[in-house]
Amino acid sequence: MKGKKPQIFNINQKDFEFDKLLEIQNLLNDGEFQKVIEETKTARIKYPNNFFFYTIASIAL
């Protein structure tokens, strides 16, 4: 285990996921349901392990 470097790129990916989640949440709060559905479609493809995007899409429907 010595010499293994931490995988910093995962932290950056989580930051992007969180930013996208906040952006979609703001759209949902503004009542932009069609945009929420479109944004969650692309987010689900880009971040398939984050189930919050699936939940938000079902709320918008």
C-alpha cells in the first residue's frame, strides 16, 4: 500500500456532481420542469451512480 497516490480526481467529479445537483434544484424551485427533465437525462448519463438525479426527475414528472 505504500506508494499509492490518492485518487484526487474522484473529489473533483463529486464537486461537479454537486454543482449540477444544485443547478437542477434551482430549476426545480423555479418551476422549470421541462428543463429539469432534460438536465437530469444528461446528468444520469454522465453520473450514473448518483441516484439523486433519478429522484429529481421523478419529482419533475
